[in-house]
Amino acid sequence: MTTAQQPENKSQQARTVAELVDYIQALTTEIQELYCLDQVPWVLGVSWGKDSSAVLQLVWNAIAALPPEKRTKTIHVITTDTQVENPIVSAWVRTSMHQLASAAKERGMPIETHLLYPAVKDTFWVNLIGKGYPAPRMRFRWCTERLKIQPANTFIRNMVRDNGEVILVLGMRKAESNKRATVMEKHEKGRVRDRLSPRSSLINSLVYTPIEDWRNDEVWLYLMQWQNPWGGNNKDLFTLYRGATADNECPLVVDTSTPSCGDSRFGCWVCTLVSQDKSMEAMIQNDEDKEWMQPLLDIRNELDIKDDWDKRDFRRIWGEVQLFERNKDGEISVEPIPGPYTKYWREHWLRRLLEAQTKTRRTAPENMRDITLITLEEMSEIRRIWLEEKHEFDDSLPRIYQEVTGEEFQDPRPGADYSLLGRDEWIVLEEICEGDAMHLELMAKLLDTERQYRKKTRRVGIYETLEKCFNTSSRSPEDAIKNARLKRELSEAVSQGDVAKVKQMTLGDVAAINEIDEGKTESDEEVTWASMKFKKENSEE
């Protein structure tokens, strides 16, 4: 098979325009030969940025040059919509997908388009507002796998299941970053065929990266000088990148000293993995018609708080206190790992999001006024999580929705509006608990657990569930943290073989805690929430 010659120095050796033209011709032949070599289907992943657009254009032009009888293999073009993409970019993606599908059908090209979405349970807002996951950080990057990787991998695995093998065509380039270059070079060493690299995470999938050694300026030169074959406008893409740079400039690169807008990054508008959303900030700064996105940027910046412990539970999401050693200003302290956002802050983020959605629908340009920041299906799942998993039977989501939008919340989930407990019962319970948050939580869990098991023909597991309620919610935060520290110290003493300390702790503090857990005091009087909250008056009275 003919292989397009790569530059000897793969780390950005400059090519003249004439050399680039010759290289593109050789690359076209390589794509055609790879395509005709077998019946393994191609999956071309695009984000509709400059790199994937260039690869798609290369592939289209190469396949279009083949005789119709040789265009027998379908090329599946996939794009993942995370549902929290920059709205301007999201609109661009949808328009581009529509243009591509229409042109392919009209011109007899073997291309099918697929717009992929994360499962409702995996979306950003269901995890952050519903489950209470904190805004993503490098050490807890829960979003990428759920929003981008899983939808694409599910599609690819289904293709492998139906066809036995698949070839992924991607716009990855080594010039994007040193990390990307290292990963790509590692995969190169495992190549089993020319230009095709295996992926350990995807069985029976080979990756083809035709522009892996292109520079930023070469990508732009190709997009600007070669006409878009499916009716799109590459100049609009150029303008989109230029608008996302702080100085509103995207110059033609003539040498290595000339800056390029090729490094502009588009992604999720909620992303807190970067220090600031430079692309959205630049769009708002450079174009008055994009100032309507300011509420989105405000939410993103509000989420991006370095120390948000005051907004989060002192327990992990499963209800257990976990400790870690914290080095603050040179002092080591043992602190609980903060868990999910509390009820108050989850409701706060929902309200802020609905307010932003309501405002942008009024202020956005006419073609953007149907913008949806959170879908009805997502809110239904959030409501289910709050009711069934977090036992918050006051059912605050419909109330918040109506207060912000002025409309009644229509839940598509069958039977969602049926409940034995509601807002009135929650208010009564709050009064009884007199501001004791842990008492309220425990009572709500116990009542709602009974409700959930009420209609089951067999109440198998109810005792274990009730016991879990007590294990996670029966102590005050101070007592729960103290107990976790004692357990940690005991575990360390055991691992160090400190028998004296183990005996001391076992017979001392741990024994006292166990007595409280068992409902006993020094006088063997039973301790319950009732006896603690409603103490008997002095016997003489």
C-alpha cells in the first residue's frame, strides 16, 4: 500500500506550499487504498473544530474521486453532544451535521451522520445537581468519561459487535500538546498495519490519524485553500476561532514566530478543569451580539471556587466519613474528605441554571432563543434522585421550576407525581427537629424508606436499609468525625503493632462510642432520638 511520506523530523519540520500540495495528493491516494483494502467500516469522529473538519474534508475528497462502484463501504461520521457545549459551537455543529448529511445523500456519498448523547443518568447536571458531584477538578475529573468517551465508545463497540472490526479515523495531531505527541508515538510502536494503530481500550479497533504530523498553519492553509465539498464554509470556522481569541486576531502563519489562533479551544461552557473559559470570554468581549451568554459565564465562574467545602457534606456520597492528611501552610492536619453538595446548594445550582435559561431565551438572537441549558428528562431524573435516593420528599424541584419560569413542571416519568409524603410533612418534620439537620435527615430517611417498601409484596432488605440510615445519619457531624478519627488511629496502631495503644483505645474511647451506638449510658438508660430531643422535665415538676 502506498504510504504518504512523513517529514523526517516529525516534530514540526516546515513544508513549503508546493510540498504540502504534493503531500495532500499522496495522502489522498493513501486514504483511497485504505478504504478499498477491505470491508471493515470506518468511524470518523468529528468535533467540527479545525482538525476534524480537515480530516473529514480529506476523506470526502478522496472517496468522491473513486468510481461510484468502489464506494461500497459506509463511513459513519459521529459527533458527541455533551449538552453543555458552548451554545455558539453547538449551533455550528448541528448546522454542519445537517449540511453533511444532506450533501452526502444528494451526491451518493457513502456517509452516515450520527449525533450521540450521554445517557440521562450520566449528564453533567444530573450528576452535579442531582447527585451533588462537585464541579470537576483534575483529581476528580468525573465528566469526560461520562459525557464524551462513553457515548462514542458505546457506538464503536456496537459497530465492532455487528462487523467484527472497525477503523477509527481521527483528527489527532502531535502538535496539539507534548502529552498528545507522547501518546500517539506510543501507539505507533504497536502498529499492526501501515498507519493503523490499535487501542487497548477498544478491542478490534484500529486508529487512522492522517494529519498526525501537520502543523496548525498547515491545517488552516488546507481549509482556506481547498473548497469545502459538502457546502459548508470554512471561513465561518476561521471566524469562529478568531472570535474566541482575546485579541480577535487569527493571522496567517508565515513563520514560527507568528502566533496562530489554532490553539483556540472550544468545549463545555461549564468546564472548571481550566482556570478560565477564555474562548467564551473572548466571544462576549469581541461581539456585542454574544453578550447574552454572560449568565452562562457567571454560573461557570461561580462553580469554579477553589475551596467549596462549606457547600459540601462532611461525608462521602455513600454516607461514610473518610479522612485525609491535609498540608495547609506547612501544617499537617487530618480532615474529612468533603462529599457531595448539600441540599441547599443543589437547589441553588438548579435555580441559577433555570434563571440563566429563562434570561438567555429572552435576550439571545432570534435563532438562539430555543436554547436549552437543562432538558426536561434531566430534571425528571434529578427529581427522582432527590426523592428516591436522597429521601428529600419535600419535592422541591417542581416548586423551584415554577417559581423561576412561571410554568408548571410536567414530569414525563410515569407516576412521578404520586407520593404519600410531601412538602407539608417536611415542614412539620423540620419543626419537630428544631433545626437539627442530622435529626431531620435521619427521620426523613426512615420515613421515606418505609414508604418505598410499603407496596412491595416482600419487604426483603428493609432492615438492612434502615440500619444503613442509622449508620450514616444518626451521629452529629462532630461525633461522626471523631469516630472516624478514632478508627483511623486504631487502624494505624494495629498496623504498627502498638499493642499498648490498641488496648488503651479498645478499652477507652472506642468502648464509650460503642456504648452510645448500642443505646447505653453509664446508668444503662436507653438513649434514643426521642429521649435526646424531648428530655423529661425535672422529676419534681
